[in-house]
Amino acid sequence: MGQAFIRTLRHFWPDFNPWLDQLPDTRFREMIVYDKRFLIWWGLLLFSFKLGSRRALDYQLRDIELPVLDNINQLAKTQQESLPVHKTLDHFLGHVGSAALADLRNQCLRHLIRTKVLDRFRLEGQFVIAIDGTGYLSFKERHCEHCLEHSNGSCVYYLHPVLEAKIVHPSGLALSIGTEFIENPLPQPGTDPSSLVDYQAVKQDCELKAFLRLAAQLKKAFPQTPFCLAADSLLACGPVLTLCEQHNWSYVLTFKPGRTPALWADFQGLLKLSPENRRVQTLADQTRQSFRWANDLAYTDSEGRAHTLHALLCEETDARQTQTYSWMTNTRLSMQNVVILASDGGRVRFQIENQGFNIQKNSGLNLEHAYSTGIDTMKSFYYLLQIAHLFLQMLERGSLLRQLARQYDSTPLRLFGSLKNIAQRLLECFRYFPLPPEVFDSTEQFQIRLADSS
Ligand SMILES: [Zn+2]
């Protein structure tokens, strides 16, 4: 398992260590000087092993009798003579700054895109990017001047939500590619502190504003990459459509009658006029899907900008009920593409919740845990978590682990029982086994293929 992990990292990111050398130089002084490569790996392993808290580094990895230090030295290509304490990591990340770690995350993604590793997950040539917000940190007392406030009647909570963009695929992939923290700007001197933002009251506004910042970031970091944005109806509005048109991005957005009522009425009218735009199919489990669509809807947004878009309706009937889904998109619809646009574009958006936020909160990565007290250092830990989750997803769906499981006539998940157990086994490998030098050797030849089904 430890060997499969290291080979996976070497295979997908052969230049990772040189990238770490480019991180900002840190001027802080500890009793022992640690190489930045070593400290970044130390932080990434905290999440790869799902230790759950920074303090756990000192207990779970500290034992002079064990080969932990040797294994990490080999991974980072360093010669440290002792393990750091968890506070060293915190100080170090405080000096590196979260922006450099956001860049490191982007670099990891960019490399996968350039080397075509993710090509099999494209939808009609584009990467589907799900956009959604989630609760990240929540405190019972004001934690910093950027907290958003929320009162549930009896208690006030101080929140740090986050808006994420993740590459998603129906097979369960959810790779973080963009992050925007939703927070209060610094209050102007003399501002009444009670005028702070109630998050729930202005949620819509906050997420839309954060989206505009996130989109600018994405375009800057990935200027040429073709994206198809998948988001809920909150983002089905003029500013978002305009931005997608400017950036040459596709979109598949949830279309709700209440969000743009006149446009919805036009859509219903056009559906009646085009009965030939219909496709019906029955799935293996006898669920019946009926697709209807209309092309070339004209929409003028609240700022007077004209858009042309297309809309798709899917009615799904199983033994118990009928459910209706609808989306607006700037991809022209036809008999040939409605099914794939609905399944791999519109509905795959839920992966960001299930495979993204849910796994990061509940399978040991502990997303909602404050790994530091400083606001910028917390963000640094957030990016390390995203990178480690990227590593783990490539390990979990890579052929090395699947070959290992096949020796026992099983799949990785069945063999180890849960994602958390996979991380636990990985920890044991690093703790108890001196990993052989050839595993770290860049001349060793091997192949890894990625599964595109779960
Ligand atoms: Zn705060």
C-alpha cells in the first residue's frame, strides 16, 4: 500500500519536490532548520493518513524506533535528523502563506490536465466544474474580524463558509480546482460592530459575489482549459451567463421557474411548439426518462444584456414517483446530446456534495476542524487537505491499488472496508515498514491507469 501510494505520486507528479523548492523562503528560526520540502510533506501526510488534528502528528508519527523519519526523508529527498513538532508546521505555513499553497494545488491540477491524465473524464471535450458553497469553520465566539455572523434564534455562530469549484465526473471524481473563502472584508474604522453580515440573510449575495472572484481566479490559473460550469439555480442569472460568454465557458445550470419566471414561461411555450424535441429511454432498472428541450430562448437580464440559451427538461419515473429536473445551457441541444448533458453535466453536480464535501467532512479528513488559529494559516491547511485528497483519489482509482486488491479477488473498497481504513493502512506502512529505495527511484518503470467507473 505504501509503495502504491509513492508510485502513484511519482507517476502523476514527477516534479513535485522541485515545485516545493519554489515556495517562498521562510525566515522563521527554530532550534532546528527544516527543509520546506520536508515540512510540506509532513503537512500532506497529516491529511493523507487522515490523522484528524495537527496535534495527532506528534503522537501518531513520533517514535524513534520506527522508520517514519527515514521514509519521509526519502519522499522529500531530505536528510532531516529528527521529526518536527506540530507547532513547527503551523509556524512554517504561517510564513509560506496560503496563496503559495493555492498555487501548488493549481500546479498539481494543471499537470494532470497537460499530461492528459484527466481526458477520459471530459464531457464533449470539456471538464465539468461543479460550483457550490459549504460550511467550513463555525465558532461559538468571534474568532476573527472576517467571520460572518449567523443567529439561529438562541445562539450566534461565527462562520467561515467556502465556495469550491471541483472537476467532477459521474464515477465519483471530485478534484478541487478553485476555492474562494466567503468572508467579511475588514470593517472600516468606526463601523458599528452590530452591522456585521448575517450570512443566512445575505447568502445568495455572498455566494454570487464569491463566484465572480472565483471565476476570475479560475480563468487566470487555467486560461485555455475548456470548462463547463455546473451549478444550482442561485447562479442561473445575468452576471454568471455574461461571465461564461466572456470566458468562453459552457454551462449547465439548474433552471427553476421562480428564479427567472418570464424565461420559464417562454420555455414552456416553446416546448409546446416543438413536440418533435423529445427522447424517451428506459434504464436497466426500469426507470423511464423522458427528455424534452427547446433551443434559442432569448433572455434579457436585469442589466439589459441579451443572452441566447437552450433549456432541457427531464422527467424521471420509477415505481414510486416521477421527478422533474430542468437545466439551462449554452450548448445547443439535440437528440444526440440531451442524455449525456443531463447525466454527465446537470446531475453530476451532486458529486461536489457527496464525493467532495461529504467525504472531506466525514471520512477522516476533518474539513470542519480548525487546524490552526490564524485565518491565513487555516487556509493553508485547507489547501494541503485539498492536495492530499487529490493524491488519495488518484491512489484509490489508480490501477496499482486495484491490482493489489485483485490478488485477493476484491476491489480496494471491499478489501479495506472504507476510505478511512485505506488511510489507516497507509499510515501503518509508513510507520512500521522501511520503504525500499527503489520505490522512490525515478528510473523505475511502471504504468498506472485510472478507472473511469466506480
Ligand atoms: Zn473568523
